[in-house]
Amino acid sequence: MLALRVLILFVIMPGVLLASFCEKAVYVVGKKKPQVVKACCNGYRYVRDDKKNISCKPICNEPCSNGSCVSPNTCSCNQGYENLLHMPSKGCVPRCSNKCLNGQCIAPETCSCDAGYQLDKSSGRCAPICSTGCPNGFCESPGKCSCSRGYSLASDQTCVPDSSSSTRTTQPPVTTESDSFSFTGTTQPQETTMTDYGFIKNWQITHLMAIVMLLALIVLGCLMKLRHRRITSEDFKGEKEVFAADNKLLTIDFTSTKN
């Protein structure tokens, strides 16, 4: 960055200042031939400093805030700023490397977050705000939690354990008169329901059925292949016997003819 500034100050700027003056032909009263004078070129204007020295300065239609106008409609931005829409003819705006998603870049590497978001100092990004804090999950958008695996979102935007997990409960002990030796009672048998097998998820059942069908297709293919080989072998054996019988008949005919 320093080398670029040195290049602009000592190489480009002198050339720009010299190029800002152009020779123009003007007519002076009382003289027949036009007089050649030096004037500011197009895109430049006269500027007089405190010492009444006249110079030509470039004109930028849009003000180069946070920068300087180095040539007609060309802004050179200060450190930490960049041209709006990356167009040299535009003004200079602050630059933020994280793009300030869900907010605005108000100064170099400084974001101002939108409503419902707050600045995360560790990352410098605008993170959504959830009043519950989203335990067992994370805040996806303002006031909306997204739960981790094994948890479900409740109506109060909190993550609770998934109801499909296997949770068996035992009935409280019941005291019976037949048990004269123990007063602790017996545990009522619990009715087995589909929820007792909650560890078998729907997607697991689907995968299991697909594997069984695939194995069945493989076995069926093997059986068909064996059957095809068997039929081919039997056909070949039959043809061999027919060929042997034909040879025997030919031998008998030849012998009888010779006799």
C-alpha cells in the first residue's frame, strides 16, 4: 500500500499535473493571428491557492469522500475504503472483509447490525438474537431456534429431548393382600407399545426393507443362473446321446452292407 502511494505521489501525480494544462488558440483583440496560450484541459478547472498560484485540478462529478480526485471522474480512496461498486468514478465507502451480513459497514472493519441482530465480537459478524439462548441448539434467525439432533423445538422456542426416544416408565408399586411376607407390592406389567421400540426409526425400517429386497433379488438371480446352466447341461447331454446313437446306427448299417 505504501509503495502504491509513493508511485502516485512521485510518478503519476507530476504527469497528471503536466497533462492538466493544454495549449489552446485564442483570438486577442487587435491581432490577426490567434494566440496560443496554456489553459486547463477538459475535465479540469482552475484553482488558485493562498499564494495566488494558479493550477488545474481534476473534476469529479461525485464527491470523493474518504479519498481524493486524482483525475477526471476518478477517485483514489484512503486506506480502509474502496470505490462504491468498485467503479473509480464512484465515491469511497468503508470496507469490511466479512461483508457485514445482516448489517451495514459504517467504518473500516466495523459493522452496524440490523434490528434483531447483535455484533459478535469474536467473529465481527452480526448474529441473530434469541431471548431463550437456544440451549441444545443454536439461534437460526431472530427469535427462532434450531435444535440439535435428538431434540425437538417446543412452542416456547426451547429445545427439549425428542419424544421418539425410548423412555420406559414403571408403574408405582401396588400393595396386595396375597403377599403376606412383603408390603412393598408388585410392579404392574407395562403394556408393550410401538413406542417401546423407538430406537428403530422409520428411516432404519426403510433401509432394512431395501436391503432385504436387494438380497432377495440377488438370490433370485443366482437361482435363475443355476437353472440356466442346468438346462444347458441337460440339452448338451441329450445331444451327445443322440449323436452317439446315430454313430452306432451308422456302424451297424456299414457292417451289414459289408457282409
